[in-house]
Amino acid sequence: MSSWKERVAQMDWAQAEADLDDQGCALLPSLLTPGECEALAGMYGADKPFRSRVVMERHGFGRGEYKYFAYPLPEPVAALRERIYPHLVPIANRWNEILDIDVRYPARHAEFIDRCHAAGQLRPTPLLLQYAPDDYNCLHQDLYGEHVFPLQVVILLSEPGRDFTGGEFVMTEQRPRMQSRPMVLPLRQGDAAVIAVHHRPVQGTRGAYRVNLRHGVSRVRSGRRHTAGIIFHDAE
């Protein structure tokens, strides 16, 4: 069986780019194997790999909890961040160009992290999320400071129907003067979704304009659900 590093390289990135342009999200099927998912989810019970734990209900974020990894990031989190980023940079730079945003992103993730750290964004943002029955995640955007990479990755580590029920990954898109459009991403264990962090360009009759996107998780009805989030910018 191929390694996950080979799987990253073999993904249909052209199709992912087309889907991101069209919908603001794209599926990367079977990025991780069941064993790799279980190993990553199994880290949640430990303290050492993490810098902080957040209980969502205390902050009005929903119900459930998550933990942010500390530096140095464990494998495969660090390598996933490093190896996926170059495939997304051309999309991010093109989006900014279309929207007349001056920011351009370097080819290597390490260079972008240096930019974050120079601006005081020093805390790593990759995380593991854990949901139990009746837990959910309110619609939100993962913005942590001035420097924001406009795409991020979500990996489902549990199997729907076996490990949990409910808990669908949900996105909404808000276009100017229109009601929000809902989207549900049908992820299976090991599938990843690339999603827009906060906005994307849409071509209109008078040129391109930006639409805002948010993401969350619907109520888990039974079982336990684990997710990994790969965010490419660091936090203040």
C-alpha cells in the first residue's frame, strides 16, 4: 500500500482546484488509511503533543472539545502541513490576484511560517477535535491573526455509521444580498476536505467579488467522532 506521502502527490490536484473555484471546497479521498486515522486520533488522550485544550461550551463555540498541537508538531501532522501546502499555494495566490489582494504566499511552507512568526503569530494551529453524543461545532472561520493562508484541510478520523452517527461536516456560503447557501460534505474515514478559510472569489457580471464561507459540524447523535485540522498559518 502506498504511503500517505505518495497519496498526497498522487491526488488529482487539478480537480481539487476546479472544485475549490466552483464550490470553495474539494475532497481528497482516502488521504489516510484506517490505521493511520486511528493512530492520529489515539494521540488525543495524551498531554505531551499538545499546547492547549479548549472546551467549546465555555466559549460559546458549540459542544465538544479540541486540542492544539505544540511545536515540534508530531508526524504525520508536520509533514502533511508541509507537503500539502505547495499544492495549494498557486490557488491561494491566484485567488488573491483575482480579488486585488496584494498578499502573495511563498512556495515553501517554512517561509510562510517565518512570516507568521515575524508578525508575532508564534503558536501552532493544527489540532485534533473530539465529539461525543449531542456535541456540535458552530459555524466559524479559523482566523488567528493578520497573516492568514486562505485554505485549510480537515481530515475525518472516524467512520460514519460505525463510530458515530450524525456529525456531518457543514459549510455555508454567503454571497452579497443573498441568503446563505448550505453545503454538506459526505466524508468517510480517512477522507480530507480542502476548504476556504474565510472567502473565495466568484465571477459576476461586473467582475469578480468575494463570498464568505464558514464551516462547522452538525450534532453528533451517537458514538465518538475525531477530526484533524491542518491550518497553515500560526496564531497570535
